[in-house]
Amino acid sequence: MEMTRRELLAAAGALPFAGAALGQDSPAARPDASPRTLPDKAAFAPTDLAYLDSGSQHPISLGGKAAVEAYLAMRTLDPAARRYELDQRGAIARFAKLVNADPDELTFVQSTTAGEQMIVRALGIPESGGHIVTDTLHFFGSIPLYEELARQGMQVSWIAARDGRIELDDVRRAVRPGTKLVALSLVSTINGFEHDLKAVCDIAHAAGAYVYADIIHAAGCVPLDLHASGVDFASTASYKWLMGDFGTGFLYVRKGVQPKLKRSNYGYYGISEFESHIYPLDPPGSSIADFAFSKDAQGLFGLGTRSHMGVALLNHSLDYIQALGVVNIQAHAQSLTSRLKEELPKLGYPLMTPPESRTPIVACVMPNASKVLGPKLQAAKVKITTSANRFRVTVSVFNDMTDIDRLLAAIGKA
């Protein structure tokens, strides 16, 4: 018996997709997302802070705030919001368009890390053994994952960065017959280095390996075509360049790979057919229930509820990003990062970021960066990322050259 997800979950006594099944989200939740010129300060709340830290968390736009408020009005039973309808499937479709994927290759996940670990399990790792290739510019939060897999018997090869880059020749040398997975960050959170993803996929696929890409520092700020790249898996959260919030992200699973994966999730959001035999007036059956999972990414990896506020916000922000155009967003960012790459070395700060990088990230080596720069930045009302021996500047659509000037003046000479 084929059922829609709404019919299925109604039969099961739960309606997690009820809002999505009703139609498009209300006009009140969809503020104007027409194209604007860059920098677009008007789309964000006025502030006296030079905020150059969108790679840590992106400010929510005024339109995004209005979208969340429209959702909250419905949740507080505001009579004026009774017609509000949350478009969950629309968020998947909007993201699919942004990264050139098919909607059935995508599902929601809590975070980038959650998506990466789901893929590892679906490949039967570590039980099946084999070889994994990753690199030292991959997300530092993934280091424990691959180090732990090595302790559990996987062969893990780490490609070291050279001059802030992961060289393709080093990838070729690391990938070999028996390599099961190549795991990388398409754009490194450490320094903004961007892999040639298609070239990496060609190398990996020639050896029979799959490729996973963390795209949290790519989606929304650099042009991204998942189909053209050939990547097998990708995941991202939405609180950075997608201008969303914590707790909502996307997992991409290439359609041709889906049938080859081991099921490791049994979430009710992945069910496409369901008929119970245990409740009053149920038809008789020899089992507790008859059910089937949908044959798509949602069926493989869909679990339970996700942040509805996050989805409401994404339906605005993804439209806003699409209207601006990722190519334009990237060009605007490069106008600012080019200045940083020119001026920071003059002040005595060695670049970690390759000069040719097209990403909105510029990082520098600096001993005791947090301790030395922290008070200066706070006094100047400038926000960037500082750590023990590094600082990182990440620019976005609302930044302008005045913000860059304030940063350079605040940090001064090394």
C-alpha cells in the first residue's frame, strides 16, 4: 500500500510533516528577497560592531528574523497566523537548486558532523576494515573520528598540507586499491584552502573509493555544483554561509551510491509505507506493522524531528542567497580578502591562506593571538576568530572596506 508521508504518519498517530503537506509558507514568513547591491548592510540590523566572523556564525538577516517571527506567531497560537504553513520540502528544494543536486539526494541533518558520521556508518566502517584518506586541513572536529577509527583497525592516511594547500599529487600517492573513503573539507575552516573537488573525485573513483566533502565553508559563499563534481557524499550545517541557525543542516548522498549503502538508521521520517496491526480497528496482520523506507536519501538517513525554526529561517535565507547570486557573493568577498592578503603581510602577519584562494577566509599565523589581539579587538569593536596561534577573518555580504580598515587599524603591526 503506497502512502504519502502525511498519510503514513497520520496512520501512525504523528504528523511531523503536517505543515509541509499543507503548501507554501505564508507571505508573512517570506520577506522580500529581491536582488540587492553589495555590500548589503540594509538587509541586516544596524550595529557598531565590525563583524568579520561569519565563518564562525553568520548574523541572521532582518528578513530571516521576520521569517522566524512569523513561525513563532503560529506557534503561540496568534489568531493572525492561523494560515501559516511551514514549507519543509521547500527548504530541501531550495538547497538542491543552490548546490545543483536533486531533492531526493538530500535530507536534513542536525549538523555537518552528524552527516559525516552517518556516512561512515553507512559504509560499514570500521567493521569492514579498509583504508581511509583524509588531510590535515579537514575540520579539526573530525580528527578524533579518524584517529579513533585507526585505533579500531582502519588504515588511515593523513595528507599533510604544504604551503597551506593539499596537493593533488599527494592525493594521488595516498589513494590506492583498497581505499574505501576520501574525506575532506571542500573549503578548510583552518585557512580557506579550496580543494579541486572534481579532480579529487576522479582520483578516488579510479581506485574504487568514495569521496565525502564537508561543505560548510562552501555552500552559499563559493559556487558549488555537486553533480558536476562527482562527489558521493556532502554535508553542511546552516549557521554559517547559509545564514541559518544551529541544529539544521543538509546531507547529500549521490543517487547512484544510495543502493550500495548499509542501512544504519531506522527513523520514522524515512518511512514511505506504514500499516499497523496493534491499534483499535487496525486490519489484522502477522506482524506488529508492515512498513517500508523510501528509496532516497531521506529514506536512508531520515531520523526524527528537526528544528522548525531553522527551516523557517532557511526558506528565507536560501531565497536571499539565490537572489544575490553566489558568484556575486564570492566576487564581493574577494574584493575584501584581496586587500587583507596584501596588507596583513606588510604588518608582519604571515598568511596561512593561499594567495589564489577564492574563499571568504583569510587566516594568519600569530603566536598567542587570542591573548595579544583580544583586548585590541574588543576596544575597537571588531570581531574575528582568534585562537592560540592563529587568527582568521571571514567576510560576508554586509562587510565593506571600512570594516577592513577598522580591523587593520585595530591589530596594528605584529
